[in-house]
Amino acid sequence: MQDLKIRNIVIVGGGTSGWMAAAAMSKLLHDDEIRIRVIESDAIGTVGVGEATIPHILYFNRLLGLDEDDFVRKTSATFKLGIEFVNWGRIGDRYIHPFGTYGQEMEGLHFHHFWLRHAKAATARPLDDYCLATLAARAGKFQRPDPTKVNSPLSAITYAFQFDAALYARYLRQFAEAHRVVRTEGKVISVQQHGESGFVESVTLESGEIVPGDLFIDCSGFRGLLIEQTLKSGFDDWSAWLPNDRAVARASTRIADPVPFTRATAKSSGWQWHIPLQSRTGNGHVYCSEHISDEQALESLNADILGEPISEPNFLRFKAGIRRKPWNKNVVSLGLASGFLEPLESTSIHLGQSAIARLMTNFPDKKFNQHDIDYYNRRTRLEWEQIRDFIVLHYKATERDDSPYWNYCRTMDIPQTLADRIAIFKENARLYRHDNELFTEPSWLAVLHGQRVAPQRHHPIADILPDAELEDRMERIAAVMRTCAARMPSHQEFIDRHCRSQA
């Protein structure tokens, strides 16, 4: 009888993606006959700029059974309630994309339809007054959700983390190695394929060791050693919509208590990130090389860094897009090997974790059913396209005309899927979530409203409530949000009490 069981899993490349895969597989594959091996070279650097995350990381950490306070301490992490965007709609604009909802649904409608109607009143409040995550972020407050506060916004706080990506990879490596994963130091110098099927059979290391495998996970970064250099899986270039192709990253000293949000500041030819950790601050300038040189980009980054630089600048080159076959034959690509979307909405780590979950759902045997592979690739592409559209929205929905870069972004053609969403919202403020996509209606609302995309009217059902009742409801909701934010401890107080890093 033919043995179809996957017994040898080889992960080529470590870093965040490689060790996420190793940790998850070691946790979920409860089988002593399955061997998981990570081939990693200390001589090959990792990108390590993905220091900010989105709330879905909580599911991954809980899957592994991690102690959150221990995780936060050992990765020098802080908590994150959203992302602040500065200078995106116009220079001087500032808004937060929160990890949370606005107000509450009424009469079966999303809250923002009632807010749009109420916004015409003399007593109208800004949309942010109805979002606890935004109020808390602005005030530097944080706490985890309190399940004892039934029907209170405090019971439904949504959050993520800002951490040192290198420490996160090290933390996951320790977890994985404690769960039977074996790490091999070395560089892969050649790949051996089956003569007929083209499947990868083994890789040869610089030491001469030959490492065979049944399933290979390519975490080799942009070069895509297995998925592209060996299997020629192809790449769809999205740089017409996302023209940024370079970044320079640099750490700086911490100069104040960390805020519970990431900041993305739009610049003349790109944008700059600011990610506060317990031990330091992460900074980086993402830019388009057609409009600014590397030297100018570094000068711009240095001019806006708060604190003293404590690392040399790390220059990166990339191209936005996705591998045409993220899973090809017996190779599954993760992280940068599968494609690249700039970290504007902190989705890089999530895309890796989502791919791992999808792989485990469609975990193969040695037959490698092509229908499973095709399904995996379709769902992966759909997720990437949906996130791509959300990121492109930030560039398209702008009034900036102060540089050739922004003139291009403002006037560029965009995917029809995004154009349709914008047109529907402009007409009647309606927002839709398709196929359980990552970003929900409040996320789209935050960016559309924050970047001055104004709808012509609201949903007609929002006119059902009498003016006095709507006024009363809106004021009560805002009052509850203010009270909840006031009761929360400061972000630094929460860290000091529960998970202060010793770094």
C-alpha cells in the first residue's frame, strides 16, 4: 500500500514567516512521525520592518497557547488601538483608523448613516466622538476587554501589538524548538527536482548536506528561492496602483511613553512610519524611487525622527504584487516569497498567518491534490486583492496636488473593484463587506471619511427616527464613550502593571 503521509516538512528561511510556520505546524501536527526542519542562515539578513500588527494576531497567539503578558515582555511590545494617518487627504489632516466600531447599529443600519443625518444639526459631534478606540488612542489609554462589563464598550475592546519583529521571530523559534522543530544553520546552494513531475525533492546546503522533504515552505524572502527561482511560478506586478518601490528603516531612542497606535505620515513622495515600542521607536520611509533618491529619502527620514538614531539605515527594494501560484506543486510560499504589499495597514504578518491557517485547512498528502492547491491559490489571491484595494484607497482618495507623486496617485486608474466601492459610498454612504474580507465596514468608513470622501446622502431608513429621539440617542452614545475612555488606565500604566519589558 502506497504511503501518502507527509513526513518531512522543510522550511527554507527563518525570520518571522519561517518561525510562524514552524510554530503553528508544531502545535497543530500532533504526530511524532512528522518532522519539521527550518533551514536558516545567520549570514542572510531578514527584512524585519513589520513591527506593527492588526487584531487577528490574537487568534494566532491563542492558537499557540501563548501567555500574552510573557509575549509582550519578551518582544518589547506595546499595545495598538489603531493607526493614525497624517497629511493624507490634505496637508494638515489627521485621522485614526481604529480597531473598533463607531456607535452602535440602529434600526438594522450601520451607525454612520444616522451620524450623517445628525451631522447637519447644530449640536453635531465629530464621528470620532462615537468610537472608544479612537478616544482612548488620542488620550493614551489602554486596557484589555472586560467581560464583566456586559453591554459596555469596555467589554469589546479590540487591539493588536507593536513589537520588535526580530524578538518575535526569536520568541517563536524558542516555542517551535520546544515542540520538536529542528533548526539547521546553513545556506541553500542548489535545489533538486523530480525529473518528471518537477516537484522539489531536496535542497543542498553549503556544507554539502542534502535535505530531502515531502512538503517545502518557501520563506526565503523576495528572491523566492523555491517558488520562483526553481518553479518559475510567475508574479503579477501591482506597482501601477502602488508605485512605492523602496524603503529605508531606522530605529531611534524612546523619548516618551509609547502611544497605543502606529502613525503613518504622508510625505511628498511616499510616507513615514512611527512605531513606538517599550525599548525603542521604529521608523521608516516608504517611497517611490521615480520621485526621490535614496539619499533624499534618508535625509527626509532623519529630519522627522524623534529621538536619536540607534541603528544604521537599512535600505530595502521591493515591488508590489503577488506570486501567480503562491502554492506550486509541493512548495508553499509565505511572507515576502509570496508577494509584497507595503505595510501601510500593518497587514504583512497577518497575511503570513492567514496563509498558514489556509494551508492547515488544506493540508496535503503526497498526492498534492491540484483542486486543493487551486482553491488555496484562489482564496489567497482574493484576500490579497481585497487588501490591495484598501491600501490603494489611501492614495487615490486625496486632494493633494503638491508634488508629481501625489498628482499621479490622485489621478491614476484604479482596480474596478475599488472604483465601484467608492462610487457606491459617494452616492448613498453604503458600505459592503464581501467574502468575510479582512477590513470591515468601520475600517472603510474611517479612511473614506478621514480622507474627505463625502457621500451625497444617507440610507433612507435613517430618516425614520424623530429629530429629538435621534438627538437623544447620539448624545447618550457619545457620553458612554467618553465615560469608558475616562475609566481606562494609561497605556504606560497598563504595561507597568502587567507586562513591562526588562530590555
